[in-house]
Amino acid sequence: MTQIDKSKPVLVTGATGYVAGWLVKQLLEDGLTVHAAVRNPDNAKKLAHLNAIAETAPGTIKYFKADLLQEGSYAAAMQDCELVYHTASPFFTDVKNPQKELIEPAVNGTANVLESANQTPSVKRVVVTSSCAAIYSDCTDCQNAPNGVLTEDVWNTTASLDYQPYSYSKTLAEKKAWEMQKQQSRWDLVTINPCFVMGPALNPHSNSESTNFLKQVGDGTMKAGAPKMGTGIVDVRDVGNAHYLAGFTPSANGRYITAAHNTNILDMALTLQDKYGKDYPLPKKAVPKWLLMIVGPFVNKLFTRQFIRNNVNVAWKADNSKIKKELGIQFKPLQQTMEDAFQVLIDNKLV
Ligand code: NAP
């Protein structure tokens, strides 16, 4: 049982991020003081959405310069905090050197933040943004899981430096976090493990893979069809709330699969048809698996034959009962998540 004093500041690493934005918003609206750790506090464009929220919310935001790869750089931001949210991690799939671009910042960065927690006597709880990527790589992993469903007991054993290195980085980073937590007894650890996050971006120019994916749904890239590739989906507002609840629920513990709907890429895109189908070149049908096997590897680096074989026309299934029961979360409907996300792109002329 860990009780967090709301009069103390709360640290959010990677505060500029798509997911972190909604968490910071909720903390500021609750009147808290947020220590926002960012790589560049002088980048006004990246902070504009956070400053706009802070202007009207009862809470206060203070920026601190920190980098995952700079040892000790989170110490100042963590001063006096009882609660630390570690959301910062590189999230992109187009990488040349996965060890340097993904593994090192994710794993060494987590160790860096947690080492500062070890050095900061006020810290009582750390909430790490992990991912369902630390649980599985491919939909075939769902089928191979006990009862064909991913649960918090499952760990990703199929990602590697050569195959799905982002998933590998999240797996190694979460393992590192649990390892370091077990070596001490002052702070406890809770991990939020979201599946694919979708929903409105507070910063419409965010470079998150979530926003990049939705742009491709709306800009004609998938006009000929979308892959029926199994995935989970969760609203970014619910992910922000999940972090909030994981921080302030005294009994929160362990990993939390944060996934609202078991679906696939085509069905996600089809939810936009009614409202936007007339005006935008949205996908209407599935791209056949055999066609993807031929053209996929040329279109997108991620779409290797192994990836297509293991994910297209294969269902994704995860059990989200733990977070609903223990944190009391209620997830938004898929339709609302997709429409609200797409509307942000339209309003900002990004599709
Ligand atoms: P995002 O918008 O790209 O945010 C990533 C954040 O990490 C940014 O604030 C970025 O800072 C920061 N960062 C990256 N490298 C850094 C470094 N070397 N030092 C300090 N900060 C660094 O992506 P997101 O979707 O919000 O992802 C946030 C977290 O959620 C990540 O841990 C990701 O793995 C996890 N997640 C995301 C999804 C999803 O579908 N979006 C699903 C599951 C889990 P800059 O602004 O300076 O670049």
C-alpha cells in the first residue's frame, strides 16, 4: 500500500510525448505540481500544448532538461517527488541501428531514471510506461499463450535485435525496471502496458507512431485496402488515466495490460467510413495476405514476410480484466477513439 501525498511534486519523464500529454493534463487539472522532464525546455513548439493547459488548470508545470542517455540528468527533476512517471522511450519502427536508437535509450534510460530514484529519498512509487510489446511480438504469440489470450503473466520471448527491435527494447527495459525494483525496498513499481494507442493528440504535430499510422489511413496510402492484421487498441485519454490511477491507487501493483478492444487494422479504419468516407480516401476492404506477402517487404520495412505470416488474418486477444477490476478503469468505445483522433488531423490540415 503506497499513499502518495498530492502536495508533493510529481515527475513525468518524456512530458512532450503523445501519451504523456494526457497524463500531464490530468495531473494539472487535479491541482498537482508537475516536474516535466524534457530534452529541450527551449523548444516552445513542443511545449505549447502543455503550457496552454497549465494556463487554465489549478496545477503548476515546471520544466527540467534531461536526456535518457545522460546519467544523473533526472536528479534535479526528481527532487522532493514521491511519485515518478517514466514514460520517455524511443518509439519508432524505421531504425538503422536498433541497438543505438532503441535498446540503449530504452534500457540504459530506464536504469538512469531508476538509479536517480535510488538516490532520491522522497521517492515512494515509480510508474513505468511499458507496453504490450513487452508481452508479445506477433499475433501468433497470442495463440501460443495459455488459453490463447495474453495476460500480465506472459513475457515477450520472440522479439530480438533483428526482429521487432522496438518490442525487444520495451521487453528489456521493463525487465530492467523489475530487476532494479527488487534490489531495494523504498519504492514500489507499477507498469502500464498499453497496446496500440489511438485517440486525439494534444500536440497535433506529435511524431508518435500512433499519429503517423492514422495519417496513412487518411492520406490515401491505404486506399487500395488495409491489412486485416490483429491488434489491440486503447484510447490515449484512457492511457493517461490509467497512469494517473496507477500512481494514486495505494494498492496498485504489478503489470497492467491497458487494452480496450481486440480488433484489427482494417476494422479500426472502417469505423471512420460513415463520418469521413465520402471526403477522404480511406481503406474499404482488406488487402489479401498473398498480395501483402509479395509487395509488403517493398512498401514498409516492418512488413517482412515473417511479420505478415504471423500477424495478417491472425486474431489478437488480451485479457484486460486486471486493470478494470483493480484500478476501476472504463474504456472508451472504439468509434469515439478513432473519430476524435481523425478529427484532430483534419482540424490541423494533416490529412
Ligand atoms: P512519443 O510521442 O514519440 O513520445 C516519446 C517521448 O520519449 C517523447 O517525449 C520523447 O522526447 C521522449 N524521448 C525519446 N528519446 C529520448 C531520450 N533519449 N531522452 C529523453 N527523452 C526521450 O511516443 P508515445 O506514443 O507518446 O510513447 C510514450 C511511451 O508510451 C513510450 O514509452 C512508448 O514505448 C509507450 N507506448 C506507446 C504506445 C503507442 O501506441 N503510442 C503503445 C504502448 C506503449 P522528445 O519530445 O524530446 O523527442
